[in-house]
Amino acid sequence: MAEIVKAKIENSLTVLLVSDVEKSRKYYEEALGCEVNEQWAIRDNFGLGFKLIQAQSVEDVRPNKGTWNTYAYVKTHDELDALYHELKTNGAIIVSEPVITEYDWGAWKDFAVRDLDGYIIGFGSGHKHD
């Protein structure tokens, strides 16, 4: 039987229809620390990446209801705390403060921010019990 070879995916982008692409680009650059150009808004070498597209109509801008549109993982709780303070200082719209949830395997900590159109971006980090 022939071996199946799978190609490796290096990165991905979340595609967001936005009501004002110029305002969104400025927010993603200034508040979220992304590198922004005509093609994308990225941070940490595509650790976080978005394609911001101008919506034809404001009705086309449709954030998920009751959950995130994007969720990004951070290596440690300390890095997550540093990211939270950075984003808050830079004027990101905080939706939820950092919260720790205990599980059998360890602790999960996360927080979330919102963009100008209501898209929610979650950030989280896990820590296994010793």
C-alpha cells in the first residue's frame, strides 16, 4: 500500500470583512501590535494573522455570536500576562480579563479583546500540574 504524504501547513489567516478597512488596519497595528499592509495584519511571524477585507455593506460584517472569531495560543502564563498588559496599554478593547480555569490536567488561562467591528480574539495559555 502506498504511503500517504501530507504537506505541512505553515500558517493561516482569519479572513474578516470589516466596515472601514483603514480604521481596522490602524486598530490592528496600534492596539494589537500587528504588522499591517495591503494584504494582511500579522503578528509574531504569522502567529496571529488576519486578512482584512472591506465589506460591500455593513450587513456583511458578521462576527460570531457568543464566541471567538479567532483564538491564539501563547506559550506561558507569564507571556499571556505580558501580552494582556501590552494590548490593554495600547488601547485594545478588552472583552474579558485574564481568567484561570482549573482542569484535572492543569490550569488554562485566557482573555479576549474585541476589534472595531465586534470580532472577538481570544488568547490563552495552558499550564500542566507538576
